[in-house]
Amino acid sequence: MPPNPEATGRRLVAAAERLFAERGIDGVSLREINTAAGQRNSTALQYHFGDRAGLLNAVLAKHHPEIEARRHQLLDEYESRGSLPEAEARRALAAALVRPMAAKLADPDGGRSYLQIMEQLVHRGDLPALRGVRDDPRQSINRWRELVAPLLSEVALRRLHQRFMAIRVTYVELARRAAGPEGKDDRLFTSHLIDVVSAVLATEVSAETARLLGERDRLRGGDRPEPPEGER
């Protein structure tokens, strides 16, 4: 019986997400992934995905639509509620960031590996796999950024990049949880992570931080624009 191309592609993606999570995106060779997927043909991976970037994009595409749909749903619900007290608004938006990703902890089809891969990517904003997301206003994470912005001070928004800090905390903590034992009840973990992210968004700028920001601006000469979120 001839090989099924779709089944071969799924096996390659499954092998890639597991090995990328265990050893890092750059810590495993394409040949190893090909072998782990049970492919005797050494060119199977290149035939289906082209290169490492194509394979990584396929891993992300496997999980991304579900997360997008759920986050847009939560953001729709947030907007439908109208004006909320700031603390309630922050927690609702923190939940919209966290819950769609946290659901992957219970996804047996590579969900936990996906979370560990995303934690790697959040520290590597130069990757093409993330550049398209960052530049697309239709992506739920960019809609989330726009909705969070009015709740933050100008210094937190433009100079401390507090939104990116909230995103990074989310991915780091979810990856840590995903690397641990399976089968735990994740409801308490998820609720507490939402509390933490909400607190990050609510953090006030201290006198010391304001002073250090002023010193940094003077050293820069005050004529260079702030780097974008994630690139400080």
C-alpha cells in the first residue's frame, strides 16, 4: 500500500513538536526528526515542509486556529460587557490572554509540547514564524494588545512594555507547567496565573524605576525611539 501523504505529514509534525520541546528548536537535526517519525526516505521532511522554518510553521499551524478562535471569543465577550471597573477589566483581559493557551495543557495531541515551543519563541522575536503574527492586526494577540492599552499608563505602555512582560510571564509559566507531570488538575494553576498576569498589568511605576528610566533616556541622548515590545 503506498504511503498516505497526510498521515506522513502528521507523523513528522508530531515528532517535531516533541523533539523541539525536549531539546530546543535548534537542538535537533531534521534527520533525527525524520527518523523519529519512522520515515525511511531521508527526503520526506524536505518534501513535505521544505526546511526547519516550514516545519516549525506547520507545528504552530496545528494549534494556532483553536487558540485564535477561543481568544477572539473571550475578547468579544469582554467588549460586549461595556465599561467595567479597572480591576475587573484587567482580570478579564488577563483571562483572555491565559485561558486559550492554558487549555493546551489538557490537549493530548502535542498541546504540552506546543506550550514549551512557544516559550522558546517568545524570547526570539526575530523568527519569521512570529513576525507574521506580530504584523497582522487580525491576530487575537494584537487585538488583545489594543484592548489592554487604555488600562496602562503611557510609561508602562511605551517605555516599559508592560504588555510584553505579561505575555512573557504567561508563556514562561505555561511552559514550566507543561514540562511537569501530566494528569494534574490545572484549574487552580490557571486561575492563579490569571491573577499574576492581572497584577503585572496593574503594576505601578515606582520612583526608583522612573529615575532609572530618566537616566537611560539621558544616556541615549533622548533622540532615539523606544524599541518595540519584546526588543528592549
